[in-house]
Amino acid sequence: MDKTYSRIYSVDLEKKEIYPHEIKSADNYLKSLNINIEKPTRNSDKEIYKLSASDKLNCDPILCLRCRVSMAIYFECKEIYVKYKKKGVDLFDLSRIALVDDGRKNLRIINGSGKIKKYLINFSFLENKLQNIKIPLFLEIIRTFDFERSNLSTWTKRIVKGDMNIRNYMQEFDIKFIGTWARLADTSTKRIKNSLINYGINKSLLDELICLHQSYKSLYRESKKNHFAKYKTQLGWEPSQEFLKSLDPPQENQENLELIEKALSSLYQPKLESIYSEKDDSKIQEIEFFQSANENESKIRSLMESIKKSSAEVIREILKADKKKWNKDKERKKCWILYSKGMSQREIAEKCNHKQGWVSKLIRENFIGELIANEVLIAIKNKKEFINITKLPDKLDYTKTLIKNQLLSLEQITNRSFLMQIVEEELNK
């Protein structure tokens, strides 16, 4: 029996080796259904995928797909290595970025408040994954897989080459898999939205950029066809002035498209820690999955405490200054209250009988986020656990971006940001 669906490829960081090891539960699952696959095909991928979809709470069929994906990832890494090894690409370095799955059934996620939640990796989880949580590469491949369009190997090749961590690694050797314009056209609206939110784009601009991206996607392929017909090559396409003005809303230049690209590029990746031991299969219980740059709970908790304290202090001062104007313009108070409830600037403007620009001028999310992030960095400057961050400019900027993301990103359940919650708390005092 072929082991493609019951053997997973992993990296051993200590030995610096890549090796496959058998996943007993996946093997037992296939045997229990009397599934004997001689060779992985599009039909076998489809069969296992459908089993996952029909038995949504069962981890085993997804585990079989993960095994299949791990092999496809490994061979794609190997193919990339063979093609670019003369430029300095290292197979192990590339594989350690891509092969982060070692067969465990649980995902531990540290959320914005520093609490740990554990999720079983099954089809139900992939259907209902949390907003603003960047899942590992192997799960993204399965989550987006469309068996009507290709087999898992082909699908994996496309996703691997579009992964930000892999793209960043390859860029160290001046190797690009996909250009900016093709990447924008190949990215879903949902991912663009999450990227823009994480980047700190305020709500008034968010809707405009999402609309722009949708318009770009609809016009891009036709424009590329015309480019190919004229020049007999797909290379060298750039958005012309005519193309930019045909977008919705019309653009004078490439700035907003480049802003979307920057947001997409800044979507930070989680850190996946492997604790697999070849000598102790009993340890294969959970995946240590961290969304932030911090490496342990105490550091995250300390950072969150600083964020909450600094947020409250900054918001308290802003509201104190604004309250002086509330008697003359009661709509200002109403604006803050509606914002704290999670309403968009467009909705607030309608209820306050003002233009959207009035709301964005009153509640300057990005500016407030910047103020708070600066205060947090000052607060953690002398803390031992953050000494390496505050001494290095690149890490400092990265941490500042993470803080702003934490403040402005919307939670899926409440549809409110952390900043909105702090505003509500201060208004109720």
C-alpha cells in the first residue's frame, strides 16, 4: 500500500535533516475504511478530501491530506533547490520554512489577550477559522484546495510559491516567483481585507481599497491578454494610465495599489515550534502555534498589560480634551459612543448627520494607534525581556507594527477592535 496519505515529511532542526515518518492514526483510518491507494492521483485526493468534508469533526481524514501535502511540499522545495542552488538556495533552510507539520492533531493559538486556545485540526476548524489568524502553510493548502481544478500536488506548488515566508527567503537571492501585479490579482478579497486591517488602515479607507482591489482583479486578466496580443509575452506588464483610470474608483497613480501590496507583504506570519521526538510518539499531541513575534506566554502577557495601560492613558487624555466640545456639539459624544460599539465610519456619519470625513477627522485611528504604540515602546524599554527589541531599530519598527495591528484589528465574534473596547471602558468611567 502506498504511504503517501499516512507518512509525513518533517525537519529535524538538531540533525538538520528532512525525513518522513509514519502517522499511525492516519494509517489506521485508511485501513478501517479498507482504502488501498496504490498511487496518489487526482481521484484519490478528491476521495480523501470528500471524506474530510463529510466527517467534519474527525481529525484523521485531514491528517491523511496533511501527509499528502507534506510530500508535495518537500518535492516542491527540492525542485526549487535544484533550480536555484547555484544562487545559494539551501534545501534545508527552505524546507524548515515550508515543512512545519509533524502530524499532531491540535493547534494551540495565543490570542490578542495572551490566552491560549486549543483547536482540533479538522475540516470544521478550517471552515470556521478565526479572522486575522494566519494558519500554517500546510493548512492553507488544504483549506483553499479545489479538487475540480487540480490535484493536491499542483495546488501545493502554487500555494508554496505564493507563501510570504518562502517568497521572503527567495528574495534574499534576488529570486521572485510572482510579481506584484500578478500577486494582487491572485489574492482573495478576504485576505486583502485582513491584510489591510492588520496594516492599520482605517475603516473609511478600507472599503475604498477593497473596492479598488475587486475592480483590479476583474480588469487585470483582460489587460494582460491585450498585452500578450501586442507584445507576444506576459512579461513587462504595468498598469497604464488608461488602466488606472478604468478602475473603481479611478486612480491617478499606482500609490493605492502599492499600499495594498505593502499591507499584504506586512501580514506577519505565525511561529510554529516543533516539539516532535522520533523516540517518543506519545508527545505528538499538539502544535505549538504562536501568532506574534514573542516566544513565550509571560512576554506576551507583559506586552498586553503595557498595551492596555498605555491605551487607557492615551484614550483618557483624548476624551478629556474632546469632552470640552460636547456641550456645543453633542454629535461628538455620540460619535465616540457609536465607535466604541463597533460601527464603521460610514455608519457613524449617517447616524450623526455628518460626512464621513468629519468622523475620520474626529476619530483618527491610525494616529491614535501610533501614539499608543509609542507609549508602549517607552513603557517596555527598560524591561529585561524586551531589551533586544528596544535596542534594534528593525525589531523596534516590527514590534510597533504588531502593537498597532493588535489595537486596530477587528475580532470576529464582537466585530470590534481592542481600541474600540478601551474607548468604551473609558466612556463608562
